[in-house]
Amino acid sequence: MSKELLKAKAKDKEEKGMTKLDIREVTTCQATSQMIQKAERDGVELAFHRAADMKPCPIGAESACCKHCAMGPCRLSSKDPYSKVGVCGATIDTIQARNFGRMVASGCAAHTDHGMTMLDVFREVIRGNIKDYKIKDPAKLEEVCRSIGLEVDGLETEEMAKLLYEELEKTYTQVEGEIPFAKRVPPKTLETWRKLNIVPRGAMREIMELMHRTHMGVDQDYKNLTQQLSRTALADGWGGSMVATEISDILFGTPTPVRAEVNMGCLKADHVNIIVHGHEPNLFESMLESVTDPSLVEAAKQAGAKGINLLGMCCSGAEMLSRHGVPHAGNFMSTEAVLVTNAVDAMAVDVQCIKQGLAKVAECYGTKLFTTNPRCKIEGVEHVEFHEHEPRKCTDQIVIMAIARFKNRKGPVEIPNIRNMGIHGFSHEYINYMLGGTFRASYVPLNDNIINGRIRGVAGVVGCTNPRIKQDWVHVELVKELIKNDVLVVQTGCSQIALAKAGLYQPEAAYLAGPGLREVCEAVGMPPVLGLGSCVDNSRILIACTEMVRTGGLGDSIADLPVAGAAPEWMSEKAISIGQYFVASGVYTVFGCTFPIVEGTKFYKHIFEELESLGCGKWGFARDPYEMARMMIEHIDKKRKALGIDKARERVLYDMAARRELSF
Ligand code: NFS
Ligand code: SF4
């Protein structure tokens, strides 16, 4: 346990045996901290308390144990990792690589299954079996088709869609060859993958093979395991996640900038408040229809409410924030805390990052909690199944029950009075358009500004929040440090929400940026931090990198670009899969909080150092946000130097013509 948390741990236990926290040590989110205080007054336990009570196992934390067979479980020493081997003889490197591989397999499975659901909906829409959704963005459909070499000249939208569906199904099922989106990978990067034998086949095959190879007594060479776990991770980033993003855009529209609010202050005491928390946009899109249905709005008014207020949380929240400007109540570590307001009448969840602890908190406040996806039920929680063929059946029912709960609300409501306005919804397509202008959308201005040094490089800061470290703090400090040093930051998921709460999504936040980046932001009218949506939308970052390579002047492969990535407060296996696909794609990726490998072992050196010399990126680790920023900037500068663009920065002020060129 970190020192901070030890400090945070209760000095005295109350009668209920509840841990009292030093709240300043566990979160910098004011709304969440207000709700932790209320929870403690109400005797309600949150994940913050459970984290303080649950000391992480030091051996497990560094992945120095194995329970892959019944000769074990075997525990090796993380202090002296080579002093022992498992009963089967497995070394620390084998054990760690296998454990790491299984995290990748699980994370990849989560994203690809989400993508598969989107593809299922797409197929049924094309077949006419689903009528509630339709193809909203035919231009994107065509663009995606062309990007993977499909012949679509003269085809109708439906024909194009059918063709694309058949092709993208291979992302899952293809037993040999390369997945369709491999065609989008910059040629030099693809060449490296081919050399390393890590170009993914269908995700089902890759995950299956990885699970096989990490079984007792199969692959016992950490380098060989790294090959398969890289290939599996790429089947996530350039496969399942990318399918999820692209199909969502085609069905629900590609995001363009939208002003929207975040934080718990978006709850309204006099409204029926409904939160959707999870990852797949289908449920949320349907809920958006339900809450605007005149008969349901009328029912809410009959119950004494002024209306129905819909908010998002976590990733589907981030996606709806980006796509439709739906307000967002908070990130992962705020999902229980928001229920403490007593203002949430219903919370509907689908899959991923849904804490089982929500059930207890919801019960304490009489909030209606609903699971909706057959993949994710919670013992004791009411399940209202969502079917894409009749989506409104589920979401209307949830709205009706939310109205009933509003009518019977008991106890006082306390809503933290904090809301933060910002601009969200930057897709890679929009970045193109924003910087290049309507008539010649392109990445040329971005590359030019990187080459001339106004923008030093680009960093992706993404990922979860984690009760093992002070919520939002590392995200916010890291991003501030990066933009101060002229690094343009792109974000997704819970990290995006952390920065939105800190006010960095307003164009005015450009004053926090270094002079070069500020100049670009001011000319274009964009914030110094660009939010791209949910975690599967990290695939937008891959495409943005690809566009930068294609545009020219910044090298031939993603590994040449002056870019870096970070997940400073990560917690999920999905984050590991994401990290690995960025590394395999050529990006230096720094994680914070903790890293599940013993430092200094051969496997550690392999993925923290050697992968870079093979043409990939590499992992980095730092807990401290300033150290993390230093490492990322140093890497960006190293890449600038290799590209020969590290010369003294040109300090030209924009004249009117240049300004016109940059603005949209
Ligand atoms: Ni990403 Fe989304 Fe958040 Fe982490 Fe969970 S919500 S998919 S895993 S916690 S960023
Ligand atoms: Fe132990 Fe080997 Fe079995 Fe793992 S696979 S539990 S290291 S004997």
C-alpha cells in the first residue's frame, strides 16, 4: 500500500467498524469528496473505504505468483525473483509473461466483445430486423469502406453496409491472414509487425491461442509469449476497439465538437435523474429517446418533477458526452459516490467497470439500480434485459421505475454544486477538418506545427481512476505539465472526465499551455486538451497517428512520431491491453499507480527496453506525474532529434493570412 493510503487509512474505527478516511488523500474531485463525507455520516461504505481496508498482496501486485495448475499455487519472491521457480519449474519471467498475457487476453476480449455487439446491431439494421437504429453517417460508412480497400463506386448505402459488415466480421473470425484494418496501418509499421509475426488474425483465434499458450506447460519463453500477447493486443486496438468506434460512428454519427457539462452538479433536485453507466452506446442511445418521449415526460410531471434529466458515467457516458453533449456525472471512482447524493432515481448499467459495491450503496439510498445486459448481472439487482430489436421496451420501463422512485424519494437530497462547461467530441476526422479547414481538410497544419516546433509533440493521456491513488490528481497534474511544455494532449475515458472537471476543456484553458501550443489553440479556437470519447475510442488515436505518418515529414512509422501515451491511474485489464497495443504500434506508453511485473527481471527489460529496438514502442512506469511528464517529454524530444526537427524553435507570429488558413 502506498504511503498516501496508509495515511489515508482510518486512525479510529467508528462503531459500525467503518474506516474513516483522510479525504484529501483519496481524491481531488470536490464533488466526490463531499459525497465521501456524506457517506461517512450516513454510515455507507464506498470503494475508497474498502481500498483502505484491503491491503494489496505484495506478491500478487508484482505478478510473482502463479495459480495456473493444482501443483501450485506457487509464490516466488518479488524481492529475490530468481531464487525460486514454480513446482513445474516455471521461472519468474514465464510466470509474469503468462499473467500479463492473460490480462491482455481479458482486456482484448472485453473490447472485442463490445465491438462484436456493435457489429451484431449493424448486421440486424442492414437486414431490416432492427428498426430503431439506422445508418446515420453514410459518409463515414463510405470512408471506412475505402480505407480498407473495398470497391464501393456506384454502390447504394445498403450495399456498402453489407459489404463492410462481411469484411469486418473477419476481425473476429478470420483464421489466417491479416485482419481488415491492418490495411490502415502505416506500411513501415506493418512491415515491422510482419517481421515480428504479430499481425493479428481474427480476435477469437488470437485470444484462444494466447489462453492456450499461457496454460500450464505450454509457452515457457517470455519473448515468445510477448509475441502472442502483442498480436492479441493488436487484435484489440486495430480490431475490436476500432470496429466498436467505427460502427458506432456509422450508426449514431461521428462526433463533432459540442459544448457540454460534467460533474455531479448536473444532477437536478427537482427532476427525475437517470444515470447510464457502462460501455456500449446502444442502451444509452435508446435511453436518450425514452427520456424525451412526451408521454414519459408528462408522467414525470404528473409525479411532481420538472422533467427527466439524463446523465452518463464512465465510458458510455464519455461517448454520449462526445457525440450528443449529454452531461457526464463523473468517472470510475465517482460511480458509488454519486448515489450518495440521494438524487439519482435510477442507474442503468450494461457491461464493464460496474462495481458490485453499487448494489449496496443503491440499496442504502433507495436508488433503483438495473442491470440490462445478459453478460452482466449482479446478485440481488433487478435485471431488465435490453434487446436491440426492441430497445425502448427496456429503457421505457427503467424510466417508469425511475419516476416511481422520484415520487417516493426519502431523506434529504444533497447535490454538490459543481458543474464544469467544456468542449468535447473531437474525432480524428474533426481534427483534420478543424486544422485544415473546410475545403482542404488535412493533417498538414498539425504536422507543420510539430515540425516548426509550436507543438512539441502529441500525448495521449487516458484510462481509469483507481482508489490506490488520489483520484484525478495524477491525470490533472500530468496533463497540465504536458501542455505547459507545448505538448498537445488527446484524451479518452475516465481521464478525459478528470480534466473536464478541472476546467481544461474550455478554450480559455489555453492560457495554461506553453507559448507555441497556446498560439495554435488561440488561432483555431480549440482547447489545449482534446477529448475523443470512450476507451474503445483510443482507436481514434491510432488513426490520428496513422494520418500524421501519412501526411509526411514526421518519419515513416508510428514509432518515428514525437508522441507518447499514458494511463496514470489505470486499474483494469482493458488498460493493459490498450497499453500493449500502443506499445506494439510504436508508442512509448507510461503507466502509473502500480505495474504488475517485478522491476529488473528479464521480462521487464524486454517490454520496457528491448521492444523499442525491435521497431515497436516500449513501456514506462512512474507514479509521480511530474516524473511521468519528464519521461514523456524526453521521449518526444528524442524522436524530434531523430527526425532532425529539434532545432531552435521558430517563433513566427501568425499574420492574418496564416490565421485565416488555420481557422475554420
Ligand atoms: Ni476504460 Fe471505461 Fe474508466 Fe478505465 Fe473503466 S470506464 S473502458 S476501463 S475505469 S477508463
Ligand atoms: Fe506452479 Fe507451474 Fe502450476 Fe504455475 S503452472 S501453479 S508455477 S506448478
